Amino acid sequence: MEDVLRPLAVVGGALLVTLLVGWLADRIVRGIAERRPDDPLWGLLRRCRMPLRLVLCAALLRGGYSSAELGEKHEAVIGQGLTLVLIGACAWLAVRLATAVVEAGYARYAAGARDPARMRRVRTQVTLIRRVVTAAVAVVAVAAMLLTFPAMRTVGTSLLASAGLIGIVAGVAAQSTLGNLFAGLQIAFGDMVRIGDTVVVGGEWGTVEEITLTYLVVATWDERRITMPVSYFTSRPFENWSRGNARMTGTVFFHLDHAAPVDLLRERLHQVLKATLEWDGRAWSLVVTDTTPSTIQVRALMTAQNSDDIWALRCVVREELVSWLRREHPYALPRFNTAPAPGLEEAPDRRQTPPTSEDVAPGPGTA
């Protein structure tokens, strides 16, 4: 009977202490968060409840399992398992704490920032910092778990002796992965591209949706997702329409007849822009940029606050001006001559007739 009660007492005591300490810590953090609503850190720390309880429970069981007086074989297996659980729980808690601190710092910055571009830059850096911390903690946790096995500690000596060779081989094998990793850090802290930026890569227009240590996701206008290695953005040119500011200038071209009323068309463009919410009022113009034997090329220019507005504004201008020309000045639309060429009977007679005596002027010496 004692063999059963003793393990139950150890497990029950560990669970009771874990629940009590976890509840007390949660109440303290919740109270501080209610008294300081302007500080998001304490609210984010409440996400650490589960890993904290797991750490406490694993630590208590690891420290008290020997009191259960189990068999020597069972004690070794249970002790090894509890050690692995404790290391994993500590890594989980460390990741949650680091995430809470980083997210709280970004929330404080975002609350007082007024520049959207700078906010996207900081958000990109925060995301990559969190991923780097998570990866580092995971590597350390896995290494610590492996070192708990006696066989791994024995092999460790030989591994350290050949660390130089292994490092060279790993560097060559993981060259692409390491290149993407350093490219991700370069993107985050070099302010090349940020989450939310509008970019054009490989002929595709879209918005940067996610940036990781190895790849970047671009959401296109037609709701597709393009996944690209981050090294692409450090080795090839690309368009970033949001760098500096998101304001853009757009153009619409028309091919019209030479008789088109350009002055009236210019006035109509200004009226359309003033009635359109997407126009930011910075600039506009309408000029004749080219001419051909059959048409003239007219360019309408307008400005907007971002790429979405400039796209909508160009569509509105194109539709409104074409409708106005078709309704008010149909002669201004381009026309093409499709009449058949004249036949021989309709062509003018260009044959030369011999001159008559009356057409020849008398020469010298003639009567």
C-alpha cells in the first residue's frame, strides 16, 4: 500500500503546489495589468501561465521523485524523462517571456509613432528578432537534452575534436540556408523591405505579408501568395513602392483624332479629379505627348496617396474621359479609313497626249 501512496503523494503534492503558485502568480500579474492599463507588458505576461506551471510541476517532480522510492530502473527512466520535460518547459517559458518583452516594446512604440513606414520597419525587425530568439532557444534546448544522455557526452569529446572539419562541411552544405538567414537579418535591419510594403518582383505586383529568416511571402492583388527566398531581395533589383512614402504618380494615355478638343479635355480631367476621393490634390496635367499620321497621343497625369488609390484613380479617369468624349465629342475618337482603293476606271487619266501644232511655239525663221 505504501508503494502506491508514496508516488501518489509526491505527484499530488507537486500538482497542488503548481496550481497554487500558478494561481497566485496569475492574480499578481492580472492585478498589475489592471492598475497599469497603459503598459501592455503585464497583459502579455499572462500568456506565460501554462509554461510556468509546466516548469514548476516538472521541477517539483524532478526534485521529489526519489522520495517515491521507486525501483532503481524506474527511477533512472523517470528521472531522464522529467529532465527532458523540464528542459523543454524552460525553453517554452523563455520563448514566451522573450515574445512578451519584444511585443510590449513594439506596442509602446506604435502607440506614440505617427509614421506608418517606420512602424512597418519596426514591426519587421520585431518579427525577425522573435524568430531568431525562438530558433536560438530551440537549438540550446535540443543540445541540452542530448547532453543529458551519457552516450552523447561520451561522443561529445570526439565531436569537439573534429569540430573544424564538421564546421567546414556544414558551411558548404548549408550555404544556401545560411545565405537566406543572413539575408533575412539584412532585410530586417537594412530597411530594404518591410511587412506591408507594396513591391513588384518578377513582374508581379503585391504586398509583403510575411518575412521569416529564410523566405518572404508576397500577397498579390488577385489573392495569390508568392513565396520567395529572402536572398532574392538582396541579390536582385526589385521595385518598392512604399519606401520613403507611399505616394505615387499615375498616368493614363489616350489615342485621339487630330481634331480632339484638348483644352476641353483638360478641363474635364480636372473636374473628374476634384470629384474623386482617391486624388490627393498634389498634381495633375494633360498634355499631347506624341502624334502620328492618324492620331495624337494624350497623357493624363494624376497623383494619389498609395498604390491602391492610384490604381482606382486611373480606372476612374480612363472610364470618365472616354465616356465624355463618346457622348460630347464623338469626332475626337480615332477613326480609321476603311474605304476601298479606287479602280482604274475611277482613277484620273494621266496618259500624255502628243502636242498639236497650235501648242508648239513658232521658232526663229518660221513664217
